Amino acid sequence: MFDAPLLRGLDERARRELAEAGRLLTLAPDEVVYRAGDAGDAFFVVASGRIGLHARRRGDDRDTEVRAAAQGELLGEEAVVGTPRRTTAVALAPSVVAEIPVHLFRRATGRSGGAEVAQRLERALRRSATRDLLGTLAFTGDLDPEDIEILLDAVSHRRFERGQAVYRAGDPATELWLIAEGMVQIQTEDGDRIHVRAYLTRGDFFGDVELDEGRCRAASAVASGPATLLSVPSKAFAALARKRPDLIPRLRRIAGEQHAAQEAVVAGHARHVTAHVFRDLYRLQVARSLLVIDLETCARCGHCAWSCADVHGVSRLVRRGDKVLARVAEGSGQAVRPEAPQSLLLPNSCQHCESPACMIDCPTGAIGKDTGGEVFIRDALCTGCGACAKACPWENIAIAPRPASAPRPGGAGFPDIAVKCDLCRDHDGPACVKACPTGSIFRINPAEEIADVRDLLGGARREQERAAAAPRSDAALLAGSALAAVGIGAAGLLAQADGGARPGEGPAWAAGVAAAAGMALLLLYAVPKRAARWLWVRRAPADAGRRAPAEAGDAAPVRSRLRPHLSGHLAIGLVTAGLALAHAPWPRSGRPTLGAALHLVFWAAAAAGGFTATAYRLAPRRLARIERTAALPEDFDAARRELLDRFYHAVSGRSDLVKKLVEKILLPYLRTPLGPLALLASGRGLAEEERALRARIDAVLEGRGAERLAGLSELTRIAVELRALPAQRWLLRALRAGLPVHIVTFGVAATLLVLHAIAATSVPR
């Protein structure tokens, strides 16, 4: 190993440290050293054999060989510049490689020859890493070795954090930029509004047009997330353009086609909708397992958070987060509506990023990432310092009291522990997904399964669509049960009316027994609903291991196990109602008998159940259309105060015309007692209601005073949200009100049924 040119200058002490802390890996042919996308904190030296490095350039449909590393050569140097693996390293022959942690190498070289030697070796590693990075970019695909050397001599690595500007509009153009890792937005500003012109990701280049034309920047470039860029100075760019006059125009044509495709996605099929998705496109690019809730079917029951807390002791998801509108692709394992965007909530829950910021900032190495891409926390190493919670850009890690059963690291200074979703890695699937009664919560890879994101970023579709895994609709089951209930009930009523049937004899008596059995089955529904820990989420076998990435991608998605039980509960309830009618019609004697009381309470329970089922079907979709964010009941008072504060603050300093419009139109709009009910009855969403309200204002103005309307759009938006808040409360109450009544009345009905059965069997027939 120490015959490698990079390591020849090390003294004996440095060699000893590397030999003690590093490790040798013996590889068989075709054995993988690491894969593209893996995080890495070490580089490798080939002691014997050959290692091939392969990468798939953007736009290609197959891997390209970047180079082959022979004895004494290095691979995996991208760990030095802090980017994930950009190539896949595979042994081409029986080989031995030495793995050297970067932090150990830096410490050893610093001790060996001082700062000068350490800097020289660091530069050599960075140059080697840059060579491999350039070899994976489409920009360099047609460059010859001499051109690559020109770039290597000129480029420098630059690291930008989330929200940091690479340059601003009006800045002088001094360099060309290549994206080695991350995402950059090209944007312009119009007052206080930002217009995104393009989204650029790994392999793209930008800043060349102004550089070529010698003018200032026409737009700003801002990092959407942590990004590693390669800076090419203007002189090197000019030299490359002179030598290869066809290269830049050709690459610009490719980039132009890409930007045109992006504009088609944003302004075409998903007009006025996908802007919500693209608000934080970087998040959707880096997430590998994003928890989403379909707000158009979610009953807001909280069973997902409850089941998570039941399994883990404390809930690892919070039903607050960003609401987006997006088209979920076919094959995601969810019953999707591809013809229209879905309202999705992104709750606070770990999304298992490709390059987790929390893992980088953890001082003890407590956070790991397994071969399936799942990010997890090792309790035995977590000191509860909170560094990971601070590092997560989306606040998906919480600090909670350490359970008594959790191992404690030696010398831990904090009594708490970091908790986050780990996909229930010790169980056979996520508890929240399995225990959702409406099947509204599921996990997806946004870059593949949110169609708008996939189309915008040019992502690949899944090789094997999984549409067959989507949950089946329960419409046929419920329709058949309803028809059966009507038929059974009608036949029984007709027989009772003709006097040919009596409740205690023949078919009517059999219908009563069947109805009693149906009520027993209905009562059993509460058992699986409240036993998530024992019935739905089972511990995975200790020797099962974690799935490899390919296996994880091919596996069928986890689906709700409670949803079929809810459908069965509704179907049994319908048939039981028909059997109750067939057993005995409504008592006509007027006497307060036990049977009459049972009849009354049974139909009260049925009515409450029917109301709840109807609310579950209709209210979520209507609610999703009139809420800006998915608020919980305890959030409404604070949300109203915040909106009112924003409203009156937005009025301050506006023109007299705007203030007059507020007085004459917006305030009466807000104070209309039946305004929220009118919004519900109209069927309009928030955006449609805003347009309708603005149309009323425009009709009053008749085209006058357009130059004095600054701030009116914001006031209109807030006014509509204020009107929608009471309507949201009503719909949430409708979702919650029926279930307690149904449970209580059904419990009373079950008690009366037992008493009725005892009384009926004690009377001689």
C-alpha cells in the first residue's frame, strides 16, 4: 500500500497509524466496494488487482466506465471533498484494497511532515477526486484527456449551504459553474416575489452565457440545499471554447431542451398547482422514503400517530407539516387519481435523505444508514446532545426522555435521547401505514413516484410499475352489501305485512339470530383497531437483515391492514341492518318493551355509524380544498389570531384606495355570518374563492386605480383564509362527532340485545 505515490512521503509514525486504524479488504471478481450514492468517509488504495469505476451520466441509459484503478492507484477520493460516492467500484479481478478514513489520513499527514506536506497531499487527493467527478458529468463526456487536464488545472471546489447565493443578478460574470452535487435555482425577483427560471442538478452547468457575452448576471443562482460546485475561471472557459468551438453550443442546446421541458411541467399540465410542490423541490429530490398523507381521504382520526406511539413509546411523527399539491404516479402502491393533483400533507417524519445532514453532524456516530437506505439512530451511542435535531432542515428529529430500556453511552451528559422514524426497522413495516383505517398514509420516493417532480428533474420511472399492488376499491363490496340489505329487509317487511312471519318463528327468528351474530362481529371491530402493537406490527426476525437497495425497490409497498377491516365493518353493518328489519319491523304497539328499546337504540347506532361513514367519504376532500395547511383542532385559535394580525398589518401603509376596498368589501366579506357556509356550499377551493372575491373588487373598480392596488392580493388571500377557518372547524367536527355517538349507542344496543335474547329464550315457545 505504501508504494502508492500519494503515500510514499509518509514517515514511519504515520504509516504505523494508518496500518493500525485502516483495514484491508479482500475482494472476489465482481464484488462491489461501494455504490454510487453511498455516503463515504474513507478512500481506498489498490494493493493488488484492478478495480473498475462505473457511473451513469445524466441522460444515458447505461453505466460508463470512468476508469480502472490498478495497483498503487486510488479510488473513492470524493470523500475528501464531502460528496457522496459518484461511481460504483467493482473488482475486475481478485483484489486487495486498503480502506483509509479521511480524518485519520489528515491527522497522520499533518503529524508526518507538517502543514506543507498535509496541504500537498490534500491537493493531490482533491485533484484525483475532481478527475473522477468530471468523468461522471455530461459536460465532460466528449472531452479528450488534454481538455480534462485543462479543467483540472483550473477548477476549484466551492461549498454552498441551503439558501446561499452563488451569485446575484447584476454581479459581474467571472466564472462558469458545474454542479457536482446538490441543486441550484436560477431565479429573478419582482418586488417581493421570486420567480424560479430553472432547477439545475448534478451534471448541469450555468453562468456561461453572461461569461461568453461579457455582461453582468441577468438572474440570481441560489443553492436549494447544500451544494458542491466546481468553479471554472473565465480564462479556462475561454481557452476551452476556443479549442472546442462546437462543445458549448451543443451543450447549450441540451440545456435549453431541459429548461423547455421544465417550463412545460410548471406551466402546462399542472398550471397553478405544482408551484406548491416546487416550493421546496430540494427536499423532494433528496428524500428517499417520504411519508405523505392523502388529505382527500384522511379522516383526521390521528390513528397513525397513536399507533406509532403505541409501538415506540413516543410518536415519531407529528401531523403538522407542509401541504403540497402533486400528481402521484401510478404504481406507488396507493389508489391514485393521475388525472388530477392530490392534496398531500408532508408530516414531520424522517424522510431518509440520500445524504443525511443529521448523520454528518452527529458527534458520536450514533446515526447510521443501512444498505436499504434507511437512516436510524443507535441508542447506545446517542448522548442526547441535539446536534442532529438542529441539523435536520425539516425538523424531523425530536429529543425525548430516554426510555428505561434504552442503553446509555458511557459518560452521557444528557438524560434525553434523539428519536426519529426508522421505518419501524425492528418490525415488519411502518406502524402508521399499517394501522391507518382509510389507507391514506403511505411512503414514496418523490423523485420516482411524484410525477411532477420526476418529470421536472428528468428522473427515471420504475422499471417495474407496481400498479397491481395498489389497494383495491371497496365500492363493489359496499354496493353489494347495500343491495343485500335492501333485499333482505324488503322481503322481511313484506312477509311481516302479510302476517306470514312472526319475530319468534321461522325465517324471521333466523334473521334475528343472524342479526345478533352480525352485531357480535361489529363489536369485534374494536379489537383490531386498538391492538396495533400485537396484530399489525410484528417484530422482524433477528436474522432477517436489512434489504439491499435493489430488493427494497422491487418489494411491494406496505399497505394498511386496518382498511379492509373498516370496509368489512361497514359491509357487515349494512347486512345486519337488513336482517334487523327482516326480524321485526318497527314496533307499533307503542308500549315501552325491551324489544322496542333495542329497536330504537340499534337504529340510532346505525344512523350515527352511517353519518360517520358518509363524513369519512365526503368531508376530507372538501376540507382539503379549503385549508392552506392541515391544521389540528388545537391550532385554530392561534391560526385565527395570526391571520388577523397579518391582515391588519398588511392594511397599514397601503393606499387610500386599498383601505377603502378593505372597508367596503373585505370587512363585510369577513363579517357575513353565513359566509363560511356559503363557501362550503359553493364547492370552491381557496384559489377559486380568491379569484371570485377579486372579480367582485375588479367589478367595483372598473379598471381604475390599478397603480394604487399594491398589497391587495395579500389582503384578499388572508380574507379568504379567515372565512375558511370556521368551515374547516365544522368539517373536522363532522368527522369527529359521529364516532363517539356511534360507540355509545352501539354499546347500549349490545347490552339491550343480551337482555332481549335472555328474555326471548326464557319465554316458552
